[in-house]
Amino acid sequence: MNRPLALPIAWTACAALTAFAALATAQPAAGPLLIEHVRVFDGTRVLTDTSVLVEGGVIRSVGANPARPAGATVVDGTGKTLLPGLIDAHTHTIGQDPLKQAPIFGVTTDLDMFTDPKLAAGVKKQQQEGMLPDYADLRSSGYLATAPGGHGTEYGMAVPTITRPEDAQAWVDARIAEGSDYIKAILDDALEYGTAKPTPTLTKETLKALAAAAHKRGKLIVVHIGTLQQAEDAIDAGADGLAHLFVGPKSSPGFEKLAASHHIFVVPTLTVLQTLCGTSFNSELAEDRRLKPYLPPAETASMKRSFNLPGKMSCEGAYEAVRQLSAAHVPILAGTDVGNPGTTQGASVHGELELLVRAGLTPVEALRAGTSAAAAAFHLDDRGQIAPGKRADLVLVNGDPTADIRNTRDIAAVWKGGYAIDRAAWKTSVAKQFEEQANTKSAPPPAGSESGLVGDFEQEGPPQARFGAGWSISTDEIAGGKSVAKMEVTTGGAEGSKGALRVSGEVLQGFAFPWSGAMFSPGPTPMAPANLSSKKAIQFWAKGDGQTYQVMLFATRLGFRPATQTFVAGPEWKQFTLTFASFGGLDGSDTMAIVWTAGPKTGTFAFELDSVRLQ
Ligand SMILES: [Zn+2]
């Protein structure tokens, strides 16, 4: 993660997720479901020895002894607790597949805070038609409101920016036309993350106009903030809710009074703040025995990733603010900012609940933050509670999370709209993925890789590789992007050698994280894993137009999210050595591809590579 700056909204560089749309299936009719003798947290309070009856995907009754309808599935809830389906109030959902993981962990509603609006609209349309019964229900802001060059524009997406209050209504109306469920805006110049100069951000006047424009259309506006001052300005400008809390060692007495008097809600996203503040909380969460069997290798890796920030930050002020806000009865919502390093869909919500308790909420207050408080704040009147007439989004857990919040992780069953989520099948597929990964570790190194030389480009014609499936062009075109590239063997290589590989082209807006470059596949076919663990590093010479380039390492354990390092290709040949370990702790044993690319910055580019080898 060598991005110079990654804020709590940064998306991990995902290459091909959108290409993996799942087959849509309509929701089959589920028979009645009766959960008996169970402790119920109904969204606000705890009921003991209760029975909950579900019919047609809706909760019919909550009480002592309902009649058992014919053909009902009966579940004994003795020793267990039934919770409303959890709501993650801050996600970034790229592609629909992450939505399938969320309900495995009991998260049945995803409130996305910035993604491609076309993607969100596609998922929501299917869900309205009764498709994707086992995917979390999606709501989304679509694009976010930000200044030109501001936070949210760094991912290569064509984000429509705004600079003047008088454009606010048109901007908001365009989002609503695209399908936005609420408006998300950025008030953050990134200085608190140790950047040298401020990132452009909205003015308070423009934010105020955006809030008024959203409210005129009956939409909420949620404002991303980074400092206490920005939080106060956002509240003053008319924000309905804050995304994130400020980092730093202190809160400020009085902030909670301002928040309470303006009736706002707050989504602290302590999960992603943990990553920013450099704690090991998320890495440890990935190892929790109740979650681990359901976490695919790539997601485990994601939870162990961190931001690469210039300085160390403190999260104490955020914790203090949560305490103060809660004491002032400001609604606190559980949101993870999933999509960022240190996070994963679903499982991260359980971490957020624990962090809220660490901040000072009682377990019951934390459970409200993950259920009824989120539903109330976003006017999702059909969910967030276990009560007659509500959707049967239900999580059955072993033990009592109102005594120990970590018991939310010990999931016995999940239903979404009455549809039973198949956690067993998911668990089997996760085990299989780990098994495949272990197999690559014992595979022999690719034939011809012994000397380590990948390519010296001394021969004219198409670029030759000494082993593997060779060199190919790699661009975001496979994910629906528009970037272009070409490669050719050219004369005049490093250290006076005869030839080099020249890669040139243009990175174009189209896909989030556009990229364009050249790829080496060490396995027998492109993207097939090869065991390169007998070597420790990738070494190459490069020169070019002075721009910053990325080396992306694809490994099966990372799924389709590569680990990246950057290098600058200057006018003179320079040698670079990047260890596998420096790519987030990889060991080379499951290498699918090594890619040298331009992007996500758009524009034309040209660089040359030579003497590419493994060391
Ligand atoms: Zn975010």
C-alpha cells in the first residue's frame, strides 16, 4: 500500500471484480419459520424466553406461545439470542459479490457511501425484482460531492465535482436521477493525515447549499469529515449525519451539545480509524475463531492490510467523542468503511460493535447502533427491529451478546427476508480456497526459472520471457475501462545492453482505478499461480517519462486485489529491487502475475523495463 495518501474512503485497488457478476436467482418461497424459547434483542431492549414467528419473509408475531403453523420450520433458541439483521452504515461496495459475504456474518443491509452509481442501480433493480435473496440489501449515495481534485477524485472515476453553491440543486438532482438514496459530501482537506499541502475540498457555503438542495428533495446528506473543525462546520452547514470521527488525541467538550442540538447522527467508523492509527485490532479480528472459518484468503489479507501514512495518528479523540455523543443521546451508528485496508464485508461490523463498547457504549447500545439506530436514521422503516410486520432479517447467535458483545460473532443462523443464508456452503468454499493456496506452496518452481531471469529483451520481435506464460498487455479494459497500452522491444537497454521493453499508452477514465501496462505471468497460463518462493525479490531496471508507476503483484491469497508498490521512471536507467515480503508480507508462493502499470492517474505515459529477474 504505497499510495502516498489513503483516506478513510480509499478503495483497495480491485482489478476485475465487476467482471464477476453472479447469476441472479429469484427468491424461492420460504415456509413459515418459528424460533422458540429464544432471548430476543428487538432493536431496543431484551426479551427473555420469547418465540418469533416468520411467514412470507415477514415477522408475524413476537411473544410467548404462538400457534405452530403447519409445515413450519421450528428452531430451538434455548441459550441463544435473536438479533435484527445488522446494518453496516458505511460501506464502499464495488461490484455485487461483496454483498454476498455480508449476510454470512449477519449483515443484511449495506449503506454504501460512494460507488459507481450504475453498479448500485443495477444491484438495486435486481433486488427490487426479488433477485439476489442471499445478498445484503444495498442502498447507495452513488457519487459523492467533492471539489475538483478533492477526496474521491483520486480513483480515476469520472466523479462530477462541484465548486459553487448555485450549482448545488442541479448536482443533487443529477444524483437523484442516477438513483442515489441519499447524498454524501466531503469536507476534508487531508492535512490531518500529514500531507504536505491541502487537498481541495468543498467550501462551507457549497456544502450548505448541497444540504439545502438535498433536504428540498427529502434526502439526507451525510458528510465525511476529518477534523473537529470540519465536523462542526458540517453540522452548522446542515448535515444530517457525520461519516467518521476526527482523528487526534482529544475531542472537545461542547461538540456533543452541538451535535445533539442539531439532531444529527454519527457513524464513527472506528474500524477504519484503527487502521489509520496503526493498531493491530483488525488483524486480530481476522483470527477470531468464530469468524476465521468464514473469511476467504483474500478477505483475511484485506483485514491485515494497513494504510501507509507519513506519521502516526491517535484515535483517542474519536473514542472520547463517542462517549460524549452517546451521553448526549446523539444516535451512534455502526459503520465500517469497508473497502479500505483493514476491513472486510460483514465480519468488520462485529469488530465495530466491540470498538463501540470499548469506547464506552453498553452492549445493548452497541447493538442498537448496528440495528434500529441505523434503520431510524436512514428511514428504513421495514427493518432494524424484531416486531410484527418487519422484514425477517434475523441473526441467531449462541450465547448472550448483551452481556459480551463479542458473542455476536458466534452465529448459529442468518435469515434475510426469511430466506435462510447457507453459511455451511460458504464455509466449505472458504476451506477449499485455503487448501488450494496450501497446494501452491508445495508445487515445484516453474521450469526455466532457476536462474531467475525473466527477460533481458536482447532479441528483436515480440518480448520473450524465459519461463511462464510470458508477457502481455494488461489494462482495465477487462473490467470495462478504456485505457490502452502497447509494448515493443526497443534498442538501447540498461547497462549498455542491446534491447529493452518499451511500454506506452494512455490511462483513460472509465473504470475506478484505471490502469494500463505490461504483465508477466509466471505460471503455465496467464494468471495461473506459480510458486516463486525459492526467490525473494523482483528486480528490474527502468527509465521513462518521470512519472510514478506501480508494480502490482497478483497472488491467489489476495483474490483480485493486487498488492502494489510504486517506482518513479526517470530519464536515466535505475535498478529497483522489491522483495515479495514488501508486498504486504507475500512470500511468492502463489504468484499469479507481476504487472508494471501506469494509473490511476489519467494521461499518456511511456516507460522502459530491462533485465527483469527474480532474486
Ligand atoms: Zn468511506
